[in-house]
Amino acid sequence: MESECMNGINSMYGNTIGMMEKSLDFLWTKQGVTSNNIANVDTPGYKSKYVTFEETFQRRLAAATKAGDGRQVRQAIAGASAVVNETPGETARLDGNNVNADAEMVELTRTALQYQYGINSVNSDITRLRTVIKGQ
């Protein structure tokens, strides 16, 4: 029953809610990775991590859209996931740690704002849907 409801919502909003769900998942993962980097700022030998998602997500969507099949687009959205990578390169610190705490704090703040924007967007869509259902 729940999947029928989600299919109904997806047909009303296209793939917007599914895309936002994946975007929010990515941002949640990114917040966790960034927080972990900050927590390990003083750990000798720790290499910072970063999350990739957007480029892969865009390529998957472009390929599915080119095929012209709505099911392939939904599958591309559902199959997308974030990938955690280790930051390559040298470090200027003697202990081998390459975390830049200032840059990580900026990234954490930016990610939190993006997450809040995404939540507000989904809430707005659901509020509009609720208004339509109630007929107000």
C-alpha cells in the first residue's frame, strides 16, 4: 500500500521527491564525514575524507533521460548513492594529518544549510499536496 501511495505522489510531482530524498541522503552522509574529519583534526596520520555524489548522479540521470523511459529515470534515482573517498595529496603537518579545520567547518555549515533547504522544499511540496487533498 505504501509503494502505491509513493507512486501516486511521484506521478504528481514527477521525480522531485525521489530526487530530494537522494539529495538529503547525500547531504546527511556528507555531514557525517565532515564531522568525522573535524573530530580527527588532531589524530596523527589521519587523512580527511570527502563525499562525491552530484557528478555520478547527473551522469546516471542524463543517461536514463536520454533513453526516454520513466522507469529508467526512477531506477537511476533509486540506485544513486554517495561515495566516501580519502583526500589524496601531501600534508603540510609533521604528524601526517591533512585536515583543515577551518575548511571543514565552512563545509559543515554549507552542508547544514543545504540540508535545511532540502527539508523545507520537501515540506513545501507535501503542504501543497495536503492542501489539494483537503480542497482548501
